[in-house]
Amino acid sequence: MSGPRGEGELRVVMLPGEEESTTRRHFLKVVGGGLVVVLVAPRALAWPDAATEQAGAGGPGGDPRPAAGTPREIAAWLQIGPDGVATVYTGKVEFGQGIRTSLAQELAEELRVPLEAVCMVMGDTDLTPYDMGTFGSRSTPQMGTRLRKVGAAARRLLVRMAAERWSAEPGSLTAAAGRITDRASGRSVTYGELAGGEELTEIVEDDVELTPPARWSVAGRSVPRAGGADLVTGAHHYTSDVTRPGMLYGKVLRPASIGATLSGLDANAAEAMDGVVVARDGAFVGVAATDTRVAEHALASIRATWKSAAGPRPSSKTIYDFLRRTRAPSRGEREGRGNRDAFSRGDPGSALEKAAHRVERTFTVAYIAHTPLEPRAAVAEWSKGVDGPRLTVWTGTQRPFAVREELARAFEMPVPHVRVLVPDTGSGYGGKHTGECAVEAARLAKTAGRPVKLVWTREEEFRWAYFRPAGVIDVRAGADAEGTITAWTFDNYNSGPAAIRPMYDIAHQRVEFHPSESPLRQGSYRGLAATANHFAREMAVDELAREVGKDPLAFRLQNLSDPRLKAVFRAAAERFGWEREVPRDHGVGIAGGFEKGGYVATCAEVAADRDREGGRVRLVRAVNAFDCGAIVNPDLLRNQVEGGLIQGIGGALFEAIDFRDGVITNAHLADYRVPRFSDIPEIEIVLIDRKDQPSYGAGETPLMGIAPAVGAAIFEATGVRPSSLPMARGGLSGSS
Amino acid sequence: MRIALQVNGQRHAVDVDPSRSLLEVLREELGLTGTHYGCGESQCGACTVHLGGRPVHACVTPVSDAAGRPVTTIEGLATGGRLHPVQRAFLDEEAFQCAYCTPGMIMAAAALLAENPRPTDAEIVRGMEGNVCRCGTHPRIVAAIRRAAGLSSDGGAAAKARASVTESRP
Ligand code: FES
Ligand code: FES
């Protein structure tokens, strides 16, 4: 079975060897003995589709192109030590999604070793192969497939080594539990013994056969998350827990408003304080001190004046008009409608005119904040190298290699002189692609001449990180008398093109993403615009179903042909009891979709209390059905599918960033409401294990059904049709 | 100012500004980094510790308040090399993803159960409302608390997950 992407040309080479390649030099530098197996991709394939990667990275985040200094062609590598431990080196990072565990399972499966024999080295730019970043639900389909290949190739090599040692036929040997056994003679040898033996040079073409999921024994099971004991005892060190000898604590001066420039500065008082270092570099002003309290005092003593940015300053009230007004020509207008941002077929204009039933709606989505519970953090340390300074930074970023390049640019130093390490991090959800905190910590450390830790405050996270984009979406849809959707136009302003095309079979359609000017810093967010686009699409489809007079589930099934999508809709409806009677003031809704290899359908039940001022809704129950192919670890997957749904509740019902005159006005957890225990409904998860399909990721798609399912349920309960996210921030809004 | 602290059964004398938060002193002076910063404003519970046996948000507790009173942090919850039942239950239910919230959740839950050994689900929700999990592991946390209280008899999250996996091959 091959991976979901065409990686057929990957080669596996075994080191050590004779060939003096950059690859070999790199590995000999970083590993000791044992057997090293490297999965090598030709340059072109190491960068499968740069455009998509960049889109996935979204917004701020710098140049995704490779820089010199890393063997770019390396996709993954594995070392088997004389002790039999298989160490995997991957540039992916663990943010709570569970890939430290699931990737190890996939490797262990193919290598035929117990899971305990696998050690994962992740997100260290000196040790791991270059990686674009951990985002876009790509770890499972891409890295998982690569590790399976490298594991299978390594196993085959070990079998051959044993065969040579014994002058036996490779076909008569079996590999299991970290050993090669010759069934005929009963001889056996451990991987460690083989790996500690003589050097071999091997280049293996990538024709390795992978174990089909139906025959998995280590993968496909719910093994507990790696390192759990350290997580429940406080022993795990997140970036914000890293300490270094002589380390100082940093604070950074922030502008009075977004885009304001520094017009005056008096830092004399801070400079006179004991144990305080003041760092200035252009617009950057910060302090480092022996503890956080002293750093706060020093920062507070700095007198700064700011000049506000010029130009129009929309607020959270006027943003939607602003986004519509400032739209740039779309890619569809510039390049034609046959790309990721724009698509058309048939004649939607006249199809709409002829439609027996029509729906025309505008939807809006607010800026929202990722609010990872561990804010941005970095510990920076400078040292001397023979040919110039070296910089080491621990930081919780989803893109360690991009941050390394950002640091190298900021300090004008060669990329290989910078090392970025990513401890397993307190989550990110697409919000930690960038290296601003790492650069700030490094500036402070450079001036101080000592290591510096910088942890952003929650307020800084709200004010100076980036947001999920706000957006406006216009939908027009038409159906014939029998309930076939015949016409569809969909214009998205600013929120983004992810999952913009309808998954329904519609003969006449035009979809288009229109980029606009964003007054706030915006970027990637779990699922990107797929949440907004699913909300608008599914709300419009729900309304169209009701216009036609059909049940919303039946209407969808009638207009869908993808069997896997139909299957998740049916599975969710069945578990939920779609036909079941609910109390009079309750409503139910269903919605779903497809994105990044995952199929989701969500049912929701809400209770409405229209007597309360403004109306109140409470989410009572939700069912999420999900199919992302062959399941690598059911419990980790269920955790993701459940967590995604819960995070989606926040954006659906009450999360929104308020701003005015370039200032975020709800930059505290007391004012920015995230889901709490009392907001959580009864939740059921249905996972569909498609062992005949490649495995895809689950970090994003499970969020996408909840907002429109809740929206449809609110309509049924109240007669108010929600048209903006969040839907129930201070009472219901929308149109009847 | 010199302040005598008693943390996880150990005595420390720290020379600090008495208005500094207990959280900062635990993390920066005593190296106990298992207690986390999430907001600094008593809004997330990531910094929950026990002070005199009661749960407090260490980020808004001046260190002077802790003088002479026993403090327990996540590092001191396990005794004699044995995990506290709440820690054990969080592992069994795998009640975390990134686990940054977990120490605060466990400390809040342990305090809740010390006060009310057999809470109803509504009491658990009320007791945990001040703790934020951004990864959305709330249902597992509730399950873990029930388990620690001896209220659940099912096979835990993993078993439930297995039960809800449908294998499908058209
Ligand atoms: S850090 Fe103390 S409550 Fe959030
Ligand atoms: S597990 Fe990540 S915040 Fe709770």
C-alpha cells in the first residue's frame, strides 16, 4: 500500500558508508554508532506541493523555502543502537495531538519492535531532518507513511544482514519483537547485535512493501500517550519551564496600539535598577532581570510615547463592511476560475433564476484567538563558536526550521549556527507558527550576555499574537422542485479559501475567495477557513432543505455522491437518533463535510430559553462521526475528535475579539470567553475505521461540523436563523 | 524580606519581595515548574496549588500569604512513590492532550474530592469551572474525577473508544 501522496521515488540509504555526501557527513556528525537508515527524497518530492504547504502555514510565518545548510532531501531517519533501541528523528513537534505516540506506533509496526524500543527525537533543528512544520493535518499521512517506509526498509536490511551472517536464505528468516529468527535452525539474533556489527553500505530502492492496516498489531491500537507519567506529576518541562545557568527573565515594551511607532523613550530609571539590563534594537525595547517581578518593575519604569498608525481604523463593529470594501481582485478574476481560490462550472446565474427554491444569505465570522494555555515562550542562549557566535533557542513553535531561519535572518548569521529545540508544547492550534518570541528572547540574551527566558503574558497573547481571520461570506443557492441543488455561488471575503468548494453535486456553481485588508494580524488557525466555509455552506443548505420541504439529512444524502461522506452523515444521525422526538423548546441540527482527508458529520441538540432577555441557548448534546482512513490509535483519535468539537463550541457560540482604534478591548480571559466545563454538552464520538484507506490526520476536520449543526438546531428551537459566528455571545442574533 | 515556606513537606527560607506571587516564587526561586502560568489573573486555574489544604490560584496569592502554612504543589501530590488517585485516574482516562492544564486540573480535582468525596457530575462541573482546558478534554477530566472517586465502573476512556470504533469496508 502506498501513502496518500506520490512518494514512490523515495530511496532508502543505509549509513555508514563510503560515499562522501552531505547526507553522510551530516549524520556522522550527529550520531554515534549503530545502524542508520535514512529515507531520502529527491528535492522535488521533498517539497510535495509548496503552494499548499504555504497555504497551510497561513499568514505570518516567513519564507517557507529551504535555506542552505540542511540536507533537504532527507525525509526521515532512524538509528538502531547496539542496545536495540530504535531512535527516530523527525522535525515534527508534539503539541498535544499525540504524534509522539502514533508515529512511534507506525514505525514499531513496520520495524517489528515493541513500542518501548522506540525513542522519538522531535523538533530539534540540529538532529532532525528539515520539516516544513507541524500543521495542516499532515503528520499522519506524510510523516507516518515515511516512518512506515523507513521501518520496513530497515527491517529488510536487518533480515539480509542476518541471512549473510548465517548464510541462510532471507526468505526463511522472520523478524519479530526486535529479533531475526531462523525458524529452521532456531538461531536468532537481536537487532542490536546486528547493528553493532560491521559497517555496511546499502542503497535500497523504495519498493518496500508496507504492512496493510488490517494486519497491524502495534499500530491500530489504543496505546497510552508517551510520557503520561511526567505530565500528571509536573515533571515534564515545557519551554516556559526550561531553566539555564545564570538565566534572566525578560519583558518587552509593547506599543500603545497596533501599528503605533515609538516617538520618545526614557529608560534611565530601568537602566539604573540593580540586576536589570535594558536592550534596544531599532523599534525593539525590552528588559531582562534576575526575576520576573524585577523585570516587570523595570518595564513599568520606562516612559515611552507612541504615535498612532495613520489610516482607517475599523472596529469589531465595522469590520465586515471594511473587509468587503477593501477586497483586492481575486485570483479567479486574475487567473481564471480553476484553482484553489476560485472555481466555476456551468451557468450559476441563469440556474439560480430558473430554480424553484432559492436561498440568499450573508454570513460573518469574527476574529478569534487561539488562546493556547501555554502562551508563547522562549529561552535563548548565545555561545561562542570557532567561526562566530552560536544561538540556541528553546521555544514552542509549530515550525522549528522556519523559526531557525527567522532567527538567522534577524541576527544575520548562517542558518546552521542557530539551533531551535521544541519541547513538547502546551498546544498551539495553528497559533504558534511564528518566531517573534524567540527573536525577542534572543535579542535580550544578546544584550544581557546571559541566557534569557521570555514568556508572553496572557494579555500579550491576546494583543500581539495573530488571529483566525474575520470574514464575510455571501451564498446564493437554488434547488429544483424535487430537491436537487442546481445552482450555487459562494463569495468569501478575507476568511480564506480552505474547503471553499461544496462537496454536493451541483451542476452550476461559482466559488471565489476575495482577499481583503485585515486591520488585525491574522494567520493560521486549526482548520483555517474550513470552519467558516462549512458554517456558511451548511447553514445555507439547511435553509434550502427546509424551503424545499425536505428533511435536512435526507436532502443532503440526495445531493451527495461520496460514499464516505454519506456514511459519516448516516453514522452521526444513527447514533444521535435523528428521528427522535425532542422537547418542545429544543431543536436539532446536522452538518458535515470533508477536508484534509477527513470526513466529519455532526449532530447537535440545543435547548432555547426565549423568555430570558435576548434569548439564551444551551447546547445539550452533540455527536461527532469521523472517518480519516485506517485508524492508527483509536483513543488518541477520539481525544482529538472530541477536543476539536469542544474547541469548535467556543468559536460557534461565544468567542470573538473586540477591537477599536487599534486596541484589543477584551484581552483577558475574563472578557474573552472560552469553553468551560459548564459549556460542555453530552458528547458521543463515532469513529469509522477504514482499514482499506490510507490514514489521514485529525487535528482539524473534526471541528467543522459543530457550528452549522448548532446553528441549524438554534433555528429549529427558536425560529431565529443565526448568520454570524459566534452565534450566541450575548443572546441570539440573526434573522427570523 | 525573608519568608519561611513549607512546600511539599520541605522547609525553605526565601528572601523575596513579599508581594511577589506564590506562583513566581515556586517557579523561579524553588524550581517547582510543574505549577503553570496560564493567565496570571485567576481566570484559568493552571496555577492551582493547595495552601493550608485548600485550593488557591498561586498567580494571585502573594507569597507572604503562604508564610508558615503548608503548600502542596503537583510535585508533592504523590506520596511514597505512589501516584495520588487523581493522578492515576487522569492517566487511566488519558484526561489530557497537551497536558499544560493538567497539574492545575489535578490539584483542583484533588481538593474537590478531599472536600466532597462523592460528588455528583453537577458538583464536579461547578468545582472545576475555574479551570480552563483549551484542548477540550473536559469530558475525560470529569470521567477521571468520577473514577478517582470510585464512581465509575466502566473500563475507562480507552475501552469506550474501542467500543465506538466502527470498522467499515464497503
Ligand atoms: S495562571 Fe493563575 S489562574 Fe491562570
Ligand atoms: S490538555 Fe491542553 S489545555 Fe488541557
